[in-house]
Amino acid sequence: MPTNTYFAPKVLVVSTSLMTGPLWAFSLEGQRFTVVTETNPLKTLRRWAEEVPNLILLDINAQAPTVLNMVRSLREESVVPVLLLTSNKPEEYILDAYDAGVDECIIKPISASMFQAKIKAWLRRSWSVPMYALDPLKVGKVQLIPDHRVVTIDNGPQIRLTNLELRLLYILMSRPGRPVSTDELIQRIWGYGKEADSSVLKNLMYRLRRKIEADGANSSLIETVPAIGYKFLSD
């Protein structure tokens, strides 16, 4: 029987305002996001590394160089979407923010519905990385080449994959030996906003296994982890 569960994207809210910071967090939590808050901008990079959010929201009352240098430091480590809330700033500041690596400057004041819509739009983009942007992966005897949508095993013939099969295999091979939950796989493959239906994932997994495993009925590369999801075997 299909299960209807939900994998909540995580948003890191960095705000120096004790008044508006909690409001942004409350608005996002109302949309079923996981929200992590930070009031010290100097700790942003550390919190990003600890929490691994899907999006970073900045609402910082600080001098421009402080904010922009922090964004540049983030961009050296991550491609996670960074949104900057700002008000009454000259065009030069906005352009410098984009140049530093901000994905969108959101002008305040902004309604709750518009704010939530922008966050959702950027989360949808963050789930859908284009294939040409993904690096090849090699785990044991399996090599995956995303931009050609092919996988080889033991230097054998190339096996062509569909887009969905490629996404599934790439996620699992990115974490060899570690389980990935059913909910996360569904959200990462089909995108934010889709309710998780485990039967859809099972059908996709069945097709992938038929292609890459000698015997599709027996897991030799991908293991089912009961009550959790799946993992790619690292040996």
C-alpha cells in the first residue's frame, strides 16, 4: 500500500533582527519546512557545514562588505541557493550582491504569500540540477557518466539510463554504503512539492535494477534497507 509521507527541505535563516528573524522562521515552518536559525552572521559558514541546508536566507543588518564577503565565502564551498532580504539599498549594492553570489535579492517589505512562493521556487530549482553539471562517479566496479546518461560495470558495455534512473543512481552512488530514505529519494528525483508515494519509487528501482544487476531479483549493487530506503553497496 503506498505511503504518503513528506521530506521537509531545510532552510537556514541567518537574521540579526530579533523581530523579523522569528517571523521568517514561523512563515517557513507553516509551509512544513525544517528551519534552522542563526543570529550571528560570522557563524553562517559553520552552520551551513553543520546543517547542510537546501537554501540559505539572509536578513542581516550589517555593512555591505561584511555581508558580501560572507556570501563569497559560502560560494567557495557550496552552490546552495542564497537569498538576501534587503530594503532601501541602492542599485550598486544589489548588483554587488549578485556579483558576490547571491541568487536573488528580495526587497522588503514583502507579503507572506509572496515570500513563501519565492522560497518554494528556489527550492524546486535546487532539487533539479542539470545533468551536465554533475561530475562522473566511480564506486567500486561501477562508473556513472551523467552527461552521457550511461553507466558501465566492470568496464563492460555502456548501459543507457533514463533521466529518472540516472537521478536515482547518482544520489545513491554519491553516498556509498549509507542508506538514503525513501522520502528523500522521491523529493530529490521528482522535485520539491511532490508527496512521497513509495510505489512510484519501487517501480523506478525495479527498472534500474533490471538494467544494472545481473539478476534483478537479487540485490548485488543496491540494497533495500527495511523501513528506511536504499543504499548503494560500496564494495
